[in-house]
Amino acid sequence: MSNFDGYHARPRSGFFSMLILLIIGGILGGLMSLLIATNVPFISDKIFPSQSQDQGQGQLLPPITPSIPTDKQWPVVAIAQEVGPAVVGVTNARSTGQLTINRSNSGSGVIFDKRGYIVTNYHVIEGAQEILVTLDEERSYKAKLVGADRSTDLAVLKIDALNLPVAVFGDSTNLRVGELAVAIGNPLGAEFARSVTAGVISALNREIQIEDIKLTLIQTDAAINPGNSGGALVNAQGEVVGINSVKIATAQVEGMGFAIPISDAKPILDELIEKGYVSRPFLGIVGQEINEQQSQWYDLPMGIFITEVQEGGPAQQAGVRPEDVLLEMNNKEIKDFASLKKELDRYRVGDKVNIKLWRKGEQQTMEVTLGERQE
């Protein structure tokens, strides 16, 4: 018994000692925690930021506020206001011979001279018996066709009106890929007059084949739709840098619009105003292209097989004959009519050029004085 009672007596004394030590340790631990929290607040602040600090100056990640461009920051607004009034609707009207008029085609145009001159596309006015120009809902005029050039898809119209808004032409040779491009025109007709779409200059010097004509154009993703043809492509400075011309749209391709560079168009427009046509040098031949496969079949060199020589033309005067094959012009290879046109565009009427021909198995060189072709 004594051993049993003595066994319980010793723990009872140790229990009270342990309890006292625990109480004292708890008090000291609390004081230490309070002291640390008071003197080192930044630890908890950085790990667990308080709600009041999220809204104050000491926040770690400031809230993101979307920036909405103002009119001054977003130039499209100013462009639409400045250039839009100079973009007009062009209707290609064909009379049926009675009182009714068949409005067969519509497009856009740009007033570029206060005297009433308007640039548009050749394909917009092609075959027109009457051309109507619409400035706004209250003003519409019959237009005179000053001149047209199929090779560049350009035409100049003129209306008799006063106080016309005029667009400013820029310099398309300074364009850079990625810069702002704004298209203004009448997509789908007068119902959507002066529609404005914005994009970028997607590429420069794109060669596009349209039937038998190859054009070098500006590519843009600004929306260009039927009716936009002849409208303005404008840069961030509000200058017209292109005349909208072509859109490529298929099930696989969208957003590829093309415009005629204004620096290429300017001399054409000047000549159309001055002469009514564009004077271009020519040889005076009719022929057929010989491709690689035909060259092998007929045992002929690649080039242009001449089938006809214009009577009294430059080629005939130089001694060119039917069944000759045109190979070169001034040491530049002539593979097809596109390369011939490209080479002829480098010269003026009256210039002398050397051409290389294949005639019955032999090559000959002749000097030709280029004549004038009126388009």
C-alpha cells in the first residue's frame, strides 16, 4: 500500500509545477508575439496585405484601367471628318433607249481638284453611257469622262460644281508595312455612303493579275467591298495614299484588299487631264506567247511568236516580220506580254531600243524607234 500511495503522491506535486510553468510560458510567449508583431509589421503586410492597403498608396499591384482613345489619340475620327466629304459615289448608268435608266454599276471616287476633277477606277465607268456623281443626299451631278486608262485601272471625271471638298494626295513611296490605313468609300452602293474602315498597310508592291493586266498594288486589311472601288486609302496624316481597286475574297481568304499607289497614279491623272488618254510607247506587233512546253513541241525559243506586224508601225519599219520570235529588248529577256509591257513602260515615245529576234533558226538584232499607242 505504501508503495502504491507513495507512487501517486510524487506526480501530484509535479503536476502543479508543470501547470505553473505552462502558464508562465504562455504569458511570456504572448508577450513575445505581441512584441514581434508590433516592431515588424511589414512581414505580415507583405504576405497578407490588408484591404485598406489595396486601395491606398502602398498597393503592390495597381488595378488595370482600360485606356479609351480620345479623338486626338485616334486619328480615324479626324480622317473621316476631313477626307470623307471628298469621297463621292459614282454610278455607271446605261440608258435602255426609253425613259428608264439601268443603273448597272456603282463605285466610289475622290475629288482631288477644286475645279471638279474626280479620280475613280476604269472598271467602274467602263462602258458607261452616262455617269452620275453623288456628293451627298442633296447633291448629284452628271459627270463628264475626261479620260480613262485601262492598263492602270484609272479614270478621271469632271463635274461643274462650286465649293467642293478636296482630298490631299500624299506620297505612297514612303509607306511602311504596319502603319495605319483607312479606307473610305461606298460599299454596296449609296445606302452605305462614306463608310469608314480601318486597318494597316499589309504589304507593298503586290503584283496582281486582272485578266490580261498586271498591276502593282498596296495590300491592306482595311475592309474593301464592292462599291469601294475608286475610293480613298488614307494614311494617319489624312493624305490619300492609294485608290481602292481590288478585293480578293474566297472561302479560304478574307481581308485582302488592294489599292493603286497614289504616286503611281499622279502622272497618269495629269496626262488624262492634259490629253484625255495616256500615251505609251509600242512596237506594233500582234503575237502569241511561247511557254516552255510549246518551245519543246515546236522547237522554237521561248518568247513572243509574232503573228502580225502593224502596217507602217515601228516594228515593220525596223524590218520585223510575221513568224519572227521576239527574245529580248535592250538585253532584257522577253518571256511574255507582261514582261514586254514592263520593259516598254521604262521608255518614252520616240526612244530607240534594240530588240533581239529569232528568225528561221538564226538570231538577229534590230533597232526600233518606239511609236505612240493611245489608250
